[in-house]
Amino acid sequence: MPTYVYEILDADGEGTGETFEHVQPMSAEPLREHPETGAPVRRVPQAPAIAGSMSPLKEKTKLSNKNLEKLGMTKYKRQGDGSYEKTAGKEGPRHIRKQS
């Protein structure tokens, strides 16, 4: 389930800058009030976490060839002549060359 960030609102409906995280299903409606205090809140849009990207809360995900193989993925590296050589994975051809 995703973790959403919410901002606490003041009496005028303006953001106070105070935030908290809440884990809930994607299908759930956004919270309208703080689960503990009952203060009004709004969901704050966040950039999605993408594998390999840096996040201030999480360590960088390592997409090494070994980890790609564990995930059942195949990786090819482009060679100087425009062909591709498999560097990770068990499926697929070892080399991919342009047909003449």
C-alpha cells in the first residue's frame, strides 16, 4: 500500500507546513482530518518513487546485473558496431545484430 503525505490546515484552510505520512490503499478516499487530532488536512502531491532514483527517505535502489537476474530481467549493452550483447539474464539471445 502506498504512503501518502498530508498537510495540516489552519482554521482558514491554509497549509501550516506541518505534515505527516499515512499508509492507505490507493482506492481509499483522501483523509479530510488528522486521524489522531481531528484537525483538517489535505493530501500533498508527491513525486512517485522510481527504482534507482534517490529519495531522501530511502537508500538508492541498486539495479546491478546480479539483482536484475534475480528479478528475472534481461539486460543488453550496446556495442560499438551497433549490435547488443546480453550482460544479465537467462532469457533471450546472447547477441542482437541488425539484419542486413
